[in-house]
Amino acid sequence: MYKLIFVDDEDIVRDGISSRIPWGDNGFDLVGTFDNGLAALEYIENHEIDVVLSDISMPLMDGLTLSGKIADTQPRIQVLLLTGFEEFQYAREAVHHRVKEFLLKPITAVELKEVLERTREELDRLRSAEEEQEHLQELLERSLPLLRERFFYSLASGRLSVKDINRRSGFFGWRDKEGCYQIVIASLPDNWEEITRLTLTEETRGLISEYDVVFSNRNEALVMLLQGDNGENLDRKSWEISGRLFSTALSLSDSPVTIGIGETVEKLEDVNRSYLGAGNAIDHARVLGFTMIQSINEVRKKNRVSQEAFISRARYLVKALREGVRHTAQQALDDIFRMFEESYLTSTDVVGYLARLQYHLSDYIDEMGLGENNDFENLSLTAEPRRFTRLADARRYFTDQINRIEENVRKRREHAVLSRIDKARSLINERFADKSFSLQNICTELFLSNSQFSALFKEGTGQTFVEYLTEIRINEAKRLLKSTDMKSYEIADSVGYQDPRYFSSLFKKITGFTTTEYRKELEN
């Protein structure tokens, strides 16, 4: 229901319009009638009015003056003017006062009804527009924090042009000192509850100045855009705020934050460099497994990993595995990870180097046949290097793999040694009676050098080749002396000796008896 007042200095006109129009049913309440514009204006100043229906010609203040006052102070009020034919010339001036309708007297109830219907439709349209505007304003106010976050995140991400920055920054009430800028990022633990995150955010706002900003990025890390007069002072300010933020985080949770400080930049459009640097500082701290404050300026003082140094160390690791010297391979692996820890590495770098390290080890596994079906554990490096977020985790994994490889190679070599020793024993047992049988013969059979075979045979049996061959021959001679009537020279020939006297001497040295004495001893 809209509120309307009627202004006319003629009583009969006021009474007629007041009584002949169905007020209330037509969407309007007639809340007052006045005989001059001054009285009407005083009422308007103290009451909410939607429509003023007024005559033009009146004492004290005419309708045109009244409409002008209303246009200046309360332009939302709809003004409808009544006039006689001779006053129609005032219509042009009324237009300047934004009068909505100009009605010629005498006006009928039907004509006024039509005018009021049009006026109500216009008021309905305006009210709907106002409500829509209020709704949009409410949405904007609710969305403002999110829009602010998006703006500063886009700024830090380098996705805004200089024009966009200048056009939009003032919208969020942010003040640019036009000095130096620096980004500080606090990476919060995943296990933090939302209330803890909000508490730290509010505490952070209390640490910064009116020129600084706190917002979140897509990883839900806390990001600060700090300003200063010069780089040295700003860097000192960033470290001070970071230290206080780190201490506050420790008071809120046992899981501390990792803070990265980017470089200082002199142009707002270069803030992205500082943002990326702060992120890389955090990334490097995570690679090392630290929760700390890390400045990209300190990180960049470290050397990058040399490709040649890495390849050299990786090859040395494989060489150590191939040689089988215990603990040497582990020392080589420790040397690789020590180089990683002392260098400037991002998580992407780590993934790349770990993948290459895994390739070298996998290649050695294939070379040794450790991945094939055999009597030992089948080895294959299937872990995805990108799953390692810390060097310490990767070191444990590769240490375990090195131990598995060394154990399997050791078993393989022991099996190979035992197999060759068994074959050597078999050959000796088969050919001991052959007078031409020698160390060189058996080395040729086993594809080993004299020194390799002698070392393996001694390790596997505890005897030299000659000692083992002599033991076999003498034992066979004992058997023949016991079970046959063969002469000593015949037995010597049967067990592989060409010289019977050498055989007799050797038999006495080993048994303590001559062949004759040994046979008599057996008879007794």
C-alpha cells in the first residue's frame, strides 16, 4: 500500500477527490490533505510519502515550487500536478522537476483512477528494482571477502595486468604504499581443524599493518602480502612477523607450520616472483623434512645438483653392488643423498633424480637377472618416485632396496660357488685315477682361472685341489688294500700315480704305515 497526500487550496476540490476515489482499494492510502504547498512540504519532511497529488496555483507555496523542493530533497516521491487550461504553459517547467503526470482540470474520477493505476505500476516497478538492488548489494557484501581473496590470490599468481590491479585494488579498501612488496606463505598442517586455522588467521591480522594483507591460496595456506619502504626494512619485518607467527602456531598445535619468505620486489605486478619464491622455499623445506622458517634468498645460496656429479655417484653405486664389497654400496647411496640434502632441490627435482636413481638400480637388477623367476626373491623396483615428499622417506626406501639387492646377489654368488664346488668334487671323484688329471684340466672344465678356482675351492671345502685329490686317491688305495690282493705298484697305478715309490712314500706320510704294514694291521 502506497501513501499519498493531496494538496489543493479549494475545499470543494479536496473534498470531492477525497470522497470519490476508492482509497485503499486502489493500492493507495490518502494519509493527508493540505491547502498549500508549504504545509504539505512540512509534512513530507517528517513522514514517508510515496505520491504527492497537487494543484499548481496555491497561496504560500504553489505546486511548481513544491515539486521543485521535492525533486531536490526526495526525488523518489512521485509528483502529480493538477492545473487549469490557462496554466498549461507551466507544463514545461514541471518536466524539469521530474513531475510524472500533468493533469488538466477539471478531472474526472475515472481519469484520476487511470492516472493512479499508472502511478502504482511505476511505483511497483521502482520498488521491485530497489528490492533487486538491495538483494544484489547484500550478495555483494556477503561475497566481498571471497572476491577479496580471489583478487589478491590472482595478484600473487601473476594473472592480473597492471590495468586490472589499478582498477580493482581500491575496491577492497587496500592501500598501496608504492614502496617494496614481499610475500610470506605459512603452510598449515593438513590435520589442523578449521577453528585452529581461523584462529591463526585472526592472530596474523593482528601482527600486520594497515598496508598489509592476509589471504589464502588454493592449498589453504596462509599468504601475507607485506609492504615496506625499502628492501632491507621489509625483509627484517617479514622475518619478525614470521617468527611471531611460528611461535603462535606452536601455541595452537603440536603440528607446527612451515613458513616460506619470498624475495622483495619493487613493482606490484612483480609480486608473483616473490610468491613463487616463498612457495619454493617451503617446497625445499618439505623436501628436507623440516618445519621451519625458510627464506628463498637463503635457499638460493645453495648450489644446484650437478648432472655430472649425480651420474658419477649413481654409476659408482652400481659398481659397488657389482663388486659385492659389503657396506660400500650403502656408503655410495649415502653420498648421493648427502649431495641432495646440501643442494637446492624442489620436489620436482627430487622426483626426477629419484626416478633416474631407480632406473640405474632397475637396470642392474635386469643385468643380474634378479627380476626373473629363480630360487631367490624376484626383485623389481615398483615404487613411484613422486610419492616421496621427503628425502628421508626416499633414503629409507632405497636403503631397503640396496639391502635386498645385496642379499640376493650374495645368495646368488653362494649358490654359484656351491654349484661349481659340487661339480669340481664330482669331476675329481670321476677322474682321480687319470694320471694326467690336473688343476688346469678342472679349471678348463669350469671356465675359471687357476686363481679363481683355487680361491673358490679352498673357500668351499677348506682344502686345496691337491689336498682334496690326494685324500681321494689315498682313501681309494686303502679300500683296495683291504679288499684285494693287488700289489702296491698295481694300486699306485689304479689310483693315478705313475711312480710307485712316490705313492708308497706319500701313503706312509699320510697314514703312518707302509702299504704292507697297513694290510697287516687290517688283518690283525
